[in-house]
Amino acid sequence: MRDLLRHAWRVTRKDLRLEFRSRTALTSALVFTALVLVVFEHGRDPTAVPTLNLAPSILWVTFSFASMLALNRAFQAELENHALDGLLLAPISRTSLFWGKLGANLVFVALVQVTGMLLFMLFFNVPVWRVWAPLAAVTALATVGFIAVGTLFSAMVVRTRFAELMLPVLLLPFLLPPLIAAVQVTVQLFAGRPLSEVAGWLRLLAAYDICFVTLATLLFPFTVTE
Amino acid sequence: MLWARDLGHAFGAIPALDGITFSLERGQTLAIFGPNGAGKTTLLRVIAGLIRPLRGAAGVDGGRRAIGWIGHQTQLYNHLSVRENLRFWASLYDVPDRDVALREVDLLRRLGLARQADRQVRTLSRGQTQRAAIARALMHDPDVLLLDEPFTGLDRLAAEELRGLLGEQAAAGRATVIVTHNVEEGTELATDIAFMRDGRFVAYAPRAGRDAVELTAAYRTAVAGA
């Protein structure tokens, strides 16, 4: 287990270093987040639908699509000079590789989400600061399982011709359960309701995470072996 | 040290390997010559464990840890420096920190990259990048070298240097398999020669002092006439 985590951390650290140096996916995800929030801010009619009702959906749609941009990069860097072959040749388990990639993806998406949340507060005047701790916990809970599935699919499609199109097509159906749950919980949080009222949705998110992190971990080795 | 037994593989209906059997001991270098599409790279990938063969088996004593791979694809990350690349790959092989420092200095000096050590790989010339790839492959001191068209893109001088270095590796007791379509490139290094066509060895014999001119004639006969 120690070896597994040590190697996973090395892969994560390498991915973070590569991304912060090239800034390709991170920049596009952040620009996308800002653009979507600006469009929603200027495109909505605040007198027709109250901001508090609309804001959670806007927030989660933005997070979801921005995450996909970040996920696309997960294995793209490994195609460069066939580095993926090097990783597969190295004496590390496929699980280490998957967890390493998952770790890096979670950091990227967390960065996008933090930035998106700040812009969201700026544009939508929603009292996020009052519920920041439970909101952060729900965001983490809603993100982990989805990113695990995304990392798996990213490995599956990376060698296909239309990888950037394939990933959203495969991923969107799996995104629906955590997306709906996250929106429901966020609505209640912004309305000042206690978390106990959304315990069912929280259980769904936790079950989704456990189920899909486990499944993705088990299936990943088959996606990278010819 | 390295063995293959009755290997068979196909990509769909196209046969890639058919009945390949051989073994190598320490210090032996097998040069496999064949035209494009003969199955040379597939054979190397099967030996390395990157492809699971449909028939037969292949392996290396010591497993993946014992393999060093040098190909025309460098498996280096363009946005990392040469030194960062070497350290990352060494870390996946659990090379102790003290050894990493020593080998890094030694390899960079011998490969003429000491001054480029902190430059990102994307800023290097093709020859320098290939030398960095060689350093990467040797960082964990592998017992077996698998070389896939390692001279591709190198100028005459760089190719000479690579031949010299590979000769040293063989003298140090490493078993080496080199695949190339160019008989002149691999001849000097080889203790054994194989000609490959349509996934099969059409000839396999010790080099027995034959030079590139003799081997080129034999190659033409074997590959054209098989």
C-alpha cells in the first residue's frame, strides 16, 4: 500500500508540474468558467426567476463542463513522445498510475472550482460565505466519483481519433446522478436549510463515490493494456 | 535473461507475429532487421509486456524493472527539464536518491548533456533529445535493453555516439535487442542477427564476423525471397 501511494503521489506531482508549466488545460478551464458565468449573469432576467433558485444550477453546470476540459488533458500529456509506454513499462502498479492521475485531476478541478466559486459570488450576490463549509464538503463529495469516472474514460479514449468529443459523450450520462444531487443540496444550502433535510442526496453522493472510485480503479488496468 | 517462445499475435485479420522463438544471455545483442510492417516493434512490445500475445509467451528475468527501452519516441515530457525527466523516471523505479545523483551526473556527462540538464526537453535538438532518452532508459541500470529504431532522426555524429554507448552497454553485460529496417545501423553492435518478414524470423544466426555489406546482401535475399 505504501508503494502504491508513493508511486501515485509521484505521478500526481509530475502531472501538476507539467500542467502548471504548460498551463494549457487549466487556462482553458478557467477562461471557460469565467465566460459561462458572465453569460449567465448578463443573459438572465432576475425579475422572472429568483437568483437563489437559478444559481445552484448555473454553478454546477459550469463546474461540470469546466471539469471536462480539465479531464481531457489527463492522458494527453502521456501521448507526447509516447510517455504512456514508459509509465506502463515502469514497475509500478496500474492502480498507482490511476490514483496518481485521479489525484492530479482532483487538484485541477478543485482549482477551477475555487476560482469559479469566487466569480460566482462576485456575479450572483449569493451568500456563499454563510454556508462555505458545507458547500465545500458537498462540492468535494459530488466531484470525487465523477472525476474517477472521467479519469477512467479519459484513459479509454485518449488513443481514439476524436478523444475530445468522445469524452463528454461517454461521461455525461454518468454525470447526471451527482449533478442532480449536488444541485438539490446546493439549493437547500443557499435557502438556509439544514443538511439533515438533504441527507438522502448526501447518501446518494457518498454511494456514487464509493461505487465509481472502486469500479474505475478495478477497470483502469484493462483500459491501458493492449 | 530474455526469452520468447512460439509467439503469435495479430491485429484483427492481419498477422503480426508468427512462431517467434529465441533467447538471449548476458552480453548478447540480437539485431532484428525487417521492412516496415514486419512485426519488429510488436515483438519488442510483447517482450516488454506492453502487448499480451495471442499465443506463446515472452519474458525478461527480473521483469519490467530489468528493462530499459530506447525508441524513436523518447518517452520524455517536453515541459520538464532533462534533469526533472531523469529524476521522475528514476523515482518510478525506486532508485535510491544517492544513486540518482551519481547516475545523473555520470550519464549527463557521458552523453554530453551536462550543460543542457536544466533546459526543458522541448528546447533541445533532436539529437540532444535522443541522448536524453538514452539517459532516461539507463537511469535505473537495466539488465536488458530493448531498442526500437533508436537511430531515427539522428545525424551521423550522434548515431556514432549512440553506437559507441550501446557497445559499452553490451560490454557491461546487458542483453540487447535492437530492431531496425536499416542493416547498416545495427550490424556492428550485434552478436546475433535475425531477418524478419510478415511476423516471422526468415533467418536467425550468429553474426560470425560478417559486415554490413555481406549482411545487406543476405537480407535482400532472405526478405525478398522468403
